[in-house]
Amino acid sequence: MTRELFRRFGWVAVLVIGLALYFLVLRTLVETQNPNLVPAVILLGASTVPAAFLTFAQSRTGQWQVPASVLVVTAFFGGVIGLVVAGTWEFDALHRLGTLPMLFVALIEETAKLVVPLLVLVTVVFRHKRRLPSDGLIIGIASGMGFAALETMGYAFTALVESGGNVGALEQTLLLRGLTAPAGHTAWTGLTCGALWYLLSSPSVRSLLAFLGTFLGAVALHTAWDTFGTILAYAVLAVLSLGWLVLRLRRYRAFHPDRGPIRAPALAV
């Protein structure tokens, strides 16, 4: 019973503890004006909400499907390699084209975030012959989480420098990007990887079209997110992204590798 409660509500502990540590370090930074505390504030502010969301999604797959070690490695290398690949491709495209439309940015970043999940697919999943769509969705969320956290850290540092060391500007950037991270990179990469794992678990023309449609849908949401910079637009896109993710999670949780998708049980997600 205790293990079941932890599985379902462990994300609350991650969120509460992470936020408590963040505000503790932030308060100390404000009172002492010690710049050595800035990296800790940025790290906690950028990673707490995405980590809590990853824990939440993992617990809603029916059980702890993907080992924590795989998720940690995917989040770390997915973030670092994703940023490096996206940054390089965006720089090259900008150099050649002279301008970089938001559609190109979205296409490049959504592709870059798939590099590490594909490596996990080849090195771990194929070896163990386990290709459940719910696993892919969680691995995608981990990769998107790492990318979002590192990107948020970069934006927060830039905001701090450009504001002349204003902690308020740092806090505002962390708040906005931290809260919206689950509905952005995290959700989009999770959706795409879930569809990819579904294609490999149940190969067909229909599942191939579903994967391509999901990837293009993630690119479209990403493009809209970067194009319309209003609170209302963010709210609408967040509802669409998270709603789509929850529906996929419910369907994948009811997936059986031999029978394909079955009717989802009447359980709250």
C-alpha cells in the first residue's frame, strides 16, 4: 500500500521538496547577495517542475516501467546533445539562409531531441526486445525535460546578465519557463517518442502515418508557441499539448504487444 501511494503521489514529493529547496536558496541569495548561490537557484528553478512532471507521467503508465537509470541518462544526454545538435543546425541554417523562420527552429529542435531516444532505442530497447509505447513516451518526456531544463538555465542566466544582476528578472524567467516546460518540449518529445515506439511495437501503414502526424503536430505546436508570445496563446497551446499527451498516455497504458491497443480501463490519469 505504501509503495502504491508513493508510485502515484511521488511526483508531489519531488515538486514540494524541489520548490522548498529553490525558495530556501533564493531567500539566502537575496539576503546575502552571494553570487555563488546563483547556479543553485537556476538549477533548482529550471529542473524542479519538469522532474516532477516526469515522475507523474512515469507513475501513470501502470507501474514503474522504465528504470530510473535510463531516465536519468536520457534526461542528461538528451538535454546536452539535443542542445548541441539544435544549436549547430540552427547556426548553420541561419548562416546559409540569413534568417531562420520559427518553423525551421521547431523542426530542428524537435528532431535534435530525438537523437538520444533513438540511441536508447538501439542500445537498450532492441537488445531487451521491449518496445512498449508507454516506455517510449516516458523516455521522450525525459529527453524533452533535459532539453527544456538546460534551455531554461540558459535563458535565466541571460536574463540575469542583461538586467545587470537583477534577481527579480532571474526569478521571473525561471517561473515562466519552469511552469510551462511540461506543456512544451517535455510534452512534444514525449508524444513523438511514444508514437515511434508504437510504430515499432505494431508496424503498419497506419502506425507509420500516426508517427509522422504526431511529429508534424509537435512541430506545429512548437512553431505556434514560438510565434505567438502571449499568455492566452501559451494557455491554449498548453491545454492542447497536455491534453494530447494525457490521451496518448491512457491509450498506451492499455497497449498489449500481442493484441495491440485495447480499451483503456476506467482509471483516472
